[in-house]
Amino acid sequence: MTETQQKKKGLIDQILDRVGVTEAPFFKTPDYMYNISYWLGAMVSGAFIYTVITGLFLLLYYMPANPYVQTQTIITSVPYGSVILFSHLYGAYIMIILAYIHMFRNFYKGAYKKPRELQWVTGVLLLALTMGASFFGYSLVSDVLGVNAINIGESLLVGTGFPGASTIANWLFGPGGDAAIASNPLVKSQLFDRLLGWHIIMVFLIGVLFGVHFLMSERYGMTPSFKEKPKVPAYYTKEEWSKFNEWWPRNVVYMLSIVLMTWGIILFVPDLLANINGLPIVINPYPAPEPGTAAALSTQPYPPWFFLFLYKFVDFELPNGQAMSPSLALSVLTILLLVIILMPFFENSEYMFLKNRKFWTWLMTVAWVSLIELSVWGYLAPGVPAPTSQQAIILGIPAVIIGVIILSVGRQKSTKSTPSLNTPQTVPKIGPTSILGTAVVSLLFAGNFGIWLMHPAMINLITMIPLGGLAAFMIYRMASGLRVKVSKPSGVMSWEEVKFRKTIALFAIPAIFVVTAIQTAIMWKLPSVGPQATYAGMDLGILLFLWGIAIQLYHYIVYVR
């Protein structure tokens, strides 16, 4: 590069050149992969990063010697403490949900097949570590639910009778759940120091394993559509890969929009729920009553919602009517986990189609259906023994129906397919009416939302709900229209049509920034301390989500050709 060319480059570009970012061998992306379904891993990563950042802030105020009182202090006295605490909790919740969706989506797309076997293994391990870290973090509040989770986990582990089980339980839980109601703060700190230590260790392991998972994902890139690569191994060759879009800056811009929208949801959802009375205790962002109090005695003990399936599984009775032992329950779950982890090495079908891997499609479909069924069942009937006949009805009938449906579909043979690579793409189906209508409805919702924040009366809430629903629907339609789809050359719009639509989209960005300016002005006038700070949290959540939409529009204007 000549000196004149170097001078023309901006400061940021010069810094990136020095670091070598543009030379990094990150995966280049074909046009059709700019679709949110291909970026679920980025959403999981965004949730993880947000949870780590908020966790570091909470660590500054957390006191293991008096955890419950200190948690209440964070909610009532620390500026924006309720926002940070509630969004930290729901950041972990949303990360778990997204990780499940990401895993099952990758199964159906065949993303576990050769050469991505180890990527699948590390992904399943990441999900297990995430649930473990969330379990210990959930218990740090020291409410009756967290302490009950400790007692259940300890009793299940010790109840297995496996050699060394008591030692492991002592490593994990120290003096046990009874220490949570001890009057001596030193005894309490022995328990909650231990839980905090394990929470941090597991988060650290998630970060390390995520680095390995990320490097492997960049090695072969996102799994191509089966229309492009119908046979194993499904990945693009170096020659094909060289023709794709550079990861910098387009991938970074697209990923930033997704991360901002994810953060917006993480902030908005728990802060909204915090202002709704009568929520089920398993999804309420506020801590449950403190153990040992009168209120705790009338509280139904539940484990974390993401372990409700396990809570119900240990209620199963054997065919002879005897209760399932903890050792049998743990052994069965361990075997199932190992089967899922090692599945890529057992399932060796030649094609990527679901029709060619019917058994594993049935098994994994039954797995997520049963996961939902057991979780709901565990919430509705906690601790109630489940006889074999009831198990057969609730779990067996759906499994049979799924099997019949899968068996009735014939196998699919490979079709001749020519990779489209970076073929011309259609402009997203978004017209002037959609963009301007979305902007107007968003402005109306922003104004009404601001009125409700300043004057939280029921009539304002009732007015806001339909406007919010309409705004969400129109934003969803616009986002759906912005998906990049590959099409035949005959379906490509003329340059005049492309330019017109980009001009309209260009006007939508200032409209969004007008909305966010209103929201920002409102946010600074809202309370920053106590439960009412959640109004500011909802406001910030909407801000981040709209900024994500604005960056999506920018991506469309600048990069879609």
C-alpha cells in the first residue's frame, strides 16, 4: 500500500491494519446466510457477554455473609441495582433458552456432522456448564427457592450412594443448605463463598470452552443450506469461500445489530415482569421469601425452572411401583447426555436431509418435546409420584405420534445442486408503507410508553398494550422483509427499484433515532434507585432494540446489492 493510500485511510482502519484484523482467517459469509437463524450462536454469545458484565457489577456489592439482605439492598438502594440484578438473572435465562434453540436447530440442519463433530461436543458441554453456572448463581440470592435448590441437589448427589458422592457434595455445597438460616454470618459465608466460587469457576470455563468452540466454528464456517451442500462433509471449499463477503466489517455490523436486539430483550422482559403482580414464582425476577420466615413456610418449593424436568424425573416410579432411586435417575440422565454428546460419531448418514436420519430425528424431537412436558408437569405437580401408566400417557403417546409421522416420510435422494455462492439477491420485501407505518406506530408507542412511565395508571397501560403489539408486529414484518434471500437472476429488481427502496430505508433510520431520542430524554427523568428504576430499564431495553433495528437497516442500505 502506498503512503498516499495509507493517509486516506481513517484512524480506525489504520489501527485494524496494524493489528491484522482484516487478515484474520475468519469465515467469509455468503449472502443467503445473513438471516437470523444462522446467527443464533451470536445471540447466545451476546447474552453471555451481557451476563458477565452485569455479574461483575453485582460482585462489587454482593456479601456472602449476608446474601439475602444484601440482595434486597441492591434492589432498593443501589442506583439501577434492580435493573442490573433482574437483567443479570434473565440474561442467564435467555442464554439457556437460546442455547437449547441453537442446539436443536443445528441438529435439524445437520451441523453436527463431519467435519463439525467436535464443535457439537463442545456446544453440548457449553450448555451443561451454562446450566451449572446458572444453578449456583440462582442459589446466591439465598431465598427459599435457592436454598431449596441446594438441598435438593445435595440430597440427590448423596442419595446416589456412589463412592465419593459425599465428598463431592461437600466440595460443591460446603456446610449445606442449613447454613443459609444460621445466625452466625461466618457459617453463612462458608456456604455462599463456596457457591460464589463455583459460579465464577463455571463462568470462566464457559469462556474458555467458548473460545475453543468459536475457533472451530470459524474453521469450517456456518453449515451451508442442504440445497447448496446436500452431502457430507458439508462445507465450502477454499475456492468457493474466497468469493464470499469479507467478515470485516459486514459480519461485525450484522452481529452488532443482533447483539443489541438481544440485550434489549434481556433488559425489557424482566423489568416489565417486575411491574406485574401475581406472577408465578418460578419466573418472577424478585427474590422469593427468605428461608426460615413465615412467608417462606407458605411458599411452594421449586427448583430453577431450567431444572424442573429433572425435578419431575426423580418423581418417576418404576413398573413395580417403587420410587426411582437417585442413583438410577442420575445414571439414566448421564447416559442420555453421553448419547447426545457422542451422537455425531454414531449417526453417519451420507446426506444432510432429515429424511435420511429418521431414528435420530425421532430421538432428538422426542427429547425436546419431553423436556417441555416434564418441565410443565414438574411445575403443576411438584413432588407428586408419577406411576408408570401416567408416564406412558404423558410421554409415551407423543413419542409414538412423532415416530409415526417421521416413519411415514420417505427417504430423500441427493438432487443435483449448484452452489449459488454470492449470486444476486432480492431486495428485502419492504416498501415505503411498511417503513413509514412502522416509524409512525413506533413513535406513537414511544409517546404512550413515556406517559405510562411518568404516570403508571391502568388506563395508560391498557392503551399502551395494543400499540405495543402493533409496533412489535410491524417491526417483525419489517425485520422479516429485511432477510436476504438468494434468488434466480430473473427475480432481481432493477437498479432504479433498489435505489428507491434504499432511499426509503434511509429515511427510516432518522425516524428510529427520533424515537430513541424521546426515550433517552424520558429515561433521565425516571427514578434511578429502587424497584421503580425498572421503568428506566424497560426504556433502555427499547432503546437498544431500536438501535439494533437501525443497524439492520444500515446493513441493508450499505451492503445489500
